[in-house]
Amino acid sequence: MYNVKSMKAEEFISHEEILETMKFAEENKNNKELIDSIIERAHDCKGLSHREALLLLDCDLEEENKKIFELAMEIKQKFYGNRIVMFAPLYLSNYCINGCTYCPYHYKNKHISRKKLTQEDIVKEVTALQDMGHKRLALEAGEDPVNNPIEYILECIQTIYDIKHKNGAIRRVNVNIAATTIENYRKLKEAGIGTYILFQETYHKEHYEELHPTGPKHNWAYHTEAMDRAMQGGIDDVGLGVLFGLNLYRYDFTGILMHAEHLEAALGVGPHTISVPRLRSADDINPDDFSNGIDDDTFEKIVAVLRVAVPYTGIIISTRESKTCRERALRVGVSQISGGSSTSVGGYAEKEAKEDNSAQFDVSDNRTLDEIMLWLLDLGYIPSFCTACYREGRTGDRFMQLVKAGQISNCCHPNALMTLKEYLEDYASEDTKEKGEEVIKKEIENITNPKVKELCKERLEKIAKGERDFRF
């Protein structure tokens, strides 16, 4: 039985409802009148149901598909403008007791290098990330109650926040660790995390259990209900994601939207972010062993329809994807990207030897953070290291209210410019600095509030003179 407000995974992610949705979309994918009516209504920027969204994804009509992409770009501009938030993953440990068949960290893999960062290692890693210019991290760790207990994660978070190097500081730590208890989520909240992120991998229960044959992650319901427990533990910013390539993409696309609908209906706040990773090769893992891969055109359309269906959420794309693919996805909906990333444990302070491979997956975009910054600036984007909303308490329903009302840009735009200015002063190459200064000069004039514009100008001058960490 499908019940969006139920706290039982089998009811808010109903297999029968997904199958009926897929049948509905298949039967109507050439229904121009119905598709046009959905596109027209989506211009109100209030989102779409999972059935409406899958119909747009399945749409075979060229003219309507053009309208969908145009609408996605329009909605992205309205909610997020040309700002792109920057972050980097930090892998703490690859010890894991699960048997996930698509991940090289599975416990049966005896030839991958098993590593766990000490607190001294973390200081080196975070210092290297600060020297790049990063302000926002996403912590990653395998599931292992002996090697990676919650106490270890909490200690790592405290260490990261305490590290101050030159003008560097990590201002927001997001956490991507295994599903856990309400009590542990409460501890993470008290430690000052930003967003709690957990990928579902696939919403198809039977296939999920096959992909996770052993370990605590085998429990589909416990994993799927993790976000409910996180919110009950006080974490009001959560991030969803599926790993495209494991299961049929239409099924998981529908599932992630049903999950978003559930969070909003049952807990009052939809997902802060949605991630769209695709399966990639890694030690002991060959993507060709999985038959559900999707091409770049389908991937781009998934991003576009997600932007139309959940206008308020941030969409994340990592260095799993190539420069070309990321450029396409940025255009139609992505608002956060990683840069200069390492997926190895201890991969920032020192380059890992090939024989010591501890990476979770192969990176497709190997450019440095500065190269990505210049690329974004050349494309007309404003790379942002802003963490102001989290630090000012604009999280959860407060953040969503501002986004849905179209008011968040009053804070985000000047904050993006000020954090870009910090990067240009402290870390940028000459080419990036020159281009960045041009962008700031142009974009400062797009701040519509006269008082905010003047104050932003004053703060930019102070940043040039050595002051740091201003925010609206």
C-alpha cells in the first residue's frame, strides 16, 4: 500500500506504485496534450509529482523535450542563478564489513589497501585541502563498528573544524556515512555537521538485497528509513542519491522522487540535495558487469527533469563525470560540484602509489581546483565557497522557505562573490584571478538591494586588504 506519510519504507517507497508509474509514463510518453499541460504548470516552480516527472523523462516528442530543457534552465536560473557551490570529498577510512558487489571496499576484497586516517593524518589532509582553497568537505567512510565507530567520526569532525592554516578554514563538514541510529544522528548534529548524505544505491528492494548480500547494509528498510531517523535526531538538512547503473534508471528516478515527497509530507522538509552518481570502474569492480548503464543524453535529461520536479533542491555532480558531461549537467540543473578531488584515503597530502590503491572509484575529471575554477568562470558561472546559510541557521524548513520564495539569492549572490574574492586573493593563479575579478566587477551590479550592494563592495575591499569570513 502506497502511503507518502508512512514511516515504513515499504509504504512510502511502494514497489507497486513505482510499477504503475512506469506503466503510466510508458503509455503516455507521446501524449502531447498531457505533456504540454504538465510543462505549463511546472512554470509555477512548485515542482511535480513522481508520475508527472517520469512522464517528462520518458517523453519521446522532440519539441516537448526542448521545452523541458528550456524550463530546467529557467528554473535553475531563478533559484540558483549562475552560482556553483564547490566542495571536496575527504575519505577517512575504507575499512568496511559490508559485501556490496559494486564497491571495492567490500570485505571480501583482499588486495585493496585498507587505510584509516589518524588525527595527525587528518591535519595533513585538511591542510592540503585548505591550501587548494576548499571551505566545504564531504566526509566518507566505510561501515565498520570496530575501525570506524561513531566516536571516531565525531573526533574527526572536531579535528577538521579546529584546523586553521594561513587563511584556510573548513566552514562546513557534510557527512556521508552508513545508516545509523537516532542517537548517533543526534551526536552528529551536536558535532556541527552540515548535511547528512546517504545514497540509496537502488530503491528496488529485491535487487538492493542482491547487491548487498551481507552486512548491515543488507537491510533495505533500515537503510531507506535512515533519513527519517536523521531528521528525528535533529539533522534538518539531508541529501539523497542513487547510483545510476545498478538498476533500471526509470525505477530509481521514480523512487528518489517518492523519497523526496515522503520527507516533505512526513517531516516537513524535502532533501537539501540530490546526488546523481553513475557507476564507475574501481579496484575489483568492472561497470561492464552491470547491465543498466545510461548514456550521457539520458543522464542530462535526468538532471533536467529533477530540476523541474524538485526546484528547491541542490543537485550534485562529482568528479566521477567528465568535463564534457559536467558542463552539460551544469547547464540544465546542477548547482554543486566537487573539484580537485581524491577518492583515496589520504590522497591529498601525498599522491598515492599505484600499488597502494585505496580509491573507491576512478575519477574522470582530474583537473586541479584552480583549473576548474577558471573553467567555471569562463563559462559564466560564479564558483562559490559559501557556507553562510548553515552558519547563520538558515537550514531545514527555514532554508526551504527562502528558496521556495525566491529570496535565497539575496544572501547567496553577495556571499558567493565574497568567497570567490577570498579564493582569488589567497589561492588563485594569475589567469584565474584576472578572470575572477572581471566576474566580480560585473556581478556586483546584479545585486538588486542597494544597501546590500554597498555593503558587499565594502567587504570586498576589506577582503583585498586581508580581512576574511564576511557573510550575509
